[in-house]
Amino acid sequence: MRRLALVALFFALAAPAQAAAPQRVLVEATEFRFTLSRTSVKPGSAIVQLAIRGEDPHDLKLRKVGAARASIASVPETLPGGVAEWRGKLTKGRWELYCSIEGHKAAGMRTVLNVK
């Protein structure tokens, strides 16, 4: 019995660690604001979903505050009732989320996601 327990322990320790599941953030868009399902996540793999709950289409840009402009990720323009997503890695820091359709960001379609 003891030998069986040692064999089971060996295989448990030798098994590769399972990768953590990506964290999810739902961004609900209405005219003209975003509502986040959570305001902070841990660094690493993430899925950011954009759900359009209003009457106008919107897109979503993710930009790390203080980073170069080239570091912008995006969810494409999505129609009312639709859901689209971005999958990638978020690094530690503050991320600005905004709609890049003309006039939408200025009208209030921006928020911050903290990665800590």
C-alpha cells in the first residue's frame, strides 16, 4: 500500500502544471459609456469581451497607459446585440479602454482596467 502511495505521489509531482485559465473581462457598451465586469485583473492571459447593449456600433481599444502607441490592442467594430473579443496577455499597469469611433471617447466611452 505504501509503495502504491509513493508511485501516485511520483506521478503527481512529475505531471506538468496546468496553465492558468485566462482571466475574463466583459465590457458592456451603451451610449456613451462602458461598464466593466471587473476593474482589475492579474497580469497574464486574458479575454476581453465587448458586448453592445445600446443602439450604436462600437469598437474597443486597449492601450497601456505610458506605453508606445504601437502597443494598442483592439476589438473590431461590433454591431448592436453583438459580442466580440480580444485574446492576449495583459502586463502589469493601468490600461485605458476606449471606443475609437469619432467622438465616442470624448462623449465618455473610456475607462481604466488595472492589472496588478
